[in-house]
Amino acid sequence: MINDQLRVWIRVSEARFPSPSAASLDSQSIKTGGLLADEIGYDGAKNIKGRKRHQLVDTLGLLILVVVTAANVTEYDGARIVLQRLNHKRNQFPRLVRIWVDGGYRGADFMKWVMDSFC
């Protein structure tokens, strides 16, 4: 994909390895118009009806992966989708060993799922 090649070029131009060793995962709820019916939900924590972007970026802020869901999908469930899709692209990110997240992703069962799925 174009984004993947651009990320590699930028990383190399910044004297970094082509593949990142660390990334950050977070989500953002976005209001959408009332005409769309697919993938719309209500994020009660942010009082927003719409969609949610779950984004994984490297330490330069360059996009690795994005998943768009209904806004009512939790960070926890969105992270599962992101990490499952990342696992399918694992050969592109052989050095990726650390992903930082905030408190929305906490929970022993989530950490167990991550460890069981990726370690």
C-alpha cells in the first residue's frame, strides 16, 4: 500500500529503521451525520453519536493501522480488532515489540488475551 511505503521512506529519511519497534494505540470518537446507517453507535463516555477510529501509530506519529467502528465499540474491543489485523501484517513489522496504551485498555483479561495471542 502507498501508506506503508511512505511510512518506510519517512522513517529511513529520519535515520530510523524501516520497521518500528514501538507504537501507540488510541481511539477517537467522531460525530457523523444522520443519513448514514452502517457502523453508527453512541459513545456514552464522550456523549457522541457516530463512529470511532482506533489508530496504531509509530513513535513518529506515522500511521501503521486504523480501524473504524461504531462509536459504541469500547477501546478494549477495538484494540482486539486492531491487534488481530496487525497480526496478519506481522511480517511487515518484525521489530514491533512494544505498544503503549492508556487506561481505556486496562484489565487482566485483556492482557491475558494479548499475551496468549501474540507471545
